[in-house]
Amino acid sequence: MAGEVKNPKKTFPAGLFYAVILTCVSYIIPLVAVTGAVVVEQHEWDSGFMAVAAEMIAGKWLKIWIDVGAVLSAVGLFEALLSSCAFQIVGMADLAFLPEFFQLRSRWFDTPWFGDVVRVCFVFMASEEVSDVETAVQGARKCGSTGDGSGVGISGVEVDGVCKCFCDSLYPESVT
């Protein structure tokens, strides 16, 4: 990654510093605002409560914006992860584990476009298994919950009514 940045010894530390500052501020300001505006018991602060609090404070429109922001954030993180896979494919081609055409790069941005095509194909092939998002979420909830609230074993999806979990042997009671 350092090979794609001008002056990485200066750029990376500055970028990381500003990223940490922005991340902290983007968490602290909404947290302080919600803490000061909404009076609720501590046990009600659960995953997704910021959207619920936004609805209590400003109405449905703010809840929708926060939910949309959360979805876009997750999609962006997923895309960044998948884009890094393209560079792994180029690295394997550089080491002669894959044919040379996997090293093809864009003329404009010098990014591995063929690696992107390969990873998109893999994503589409994998998405054929679970084509319904609601089914996947319900299956993950079913498989991921141990019943004691510990959140252990959140790995599973439901495909065609069958819960496929990695946690079956540890928590058989979580599969219904």
C-alpha cells in the first residue's frame, strides 16, 4: 500500500492521526447529544438505540437517515474489504501462483481491474446461496444467539429453511 502513496512516511501518520480524531469526534458528539436529550434506563441502550433515540428526539425522518447511514457505512466497509481482495489476487499473480493476466491494471488509476472482476464474480456466486437478505438475517439471529445474551457464535445463515451454523456443536440449543 505504501507504494501507491507519495511520501508515505509523512502521509500515513498524518492520515491515521486525523482518522482517529474524526472517528472519536463522530462518536462522542452524537453520544453526548443523545445522553443529554433522552432519559432512559441503561438496559435500554442496546444495538440500534441511537436510531430509536433519534426518532424520540426529532421524529421518524432522523431515524431513517441514521438507518440509511448505518447501511451505507456497512456497504462501504464491505466494499473496502472486497477491494483489498483484488490486490491479493495481483500479489498471487506476482508470485506466479496465478497466471500473469491476473496482474492487469487500469491505465488511469493503476488499480487491479481484473482482480475486481474476479472478486465480483465470487461475490455473485456466493450470493446465490443466500439471495434473500431477510432470510439471512433471521438465520444469523437464530444461529448467533446462545440464549444467554453473550452473543457467542454469531456465524450462521438460514438457507431453504435449514439453519447452517458453525456453532451447532457448541450450542445445539441455538438451532431451532
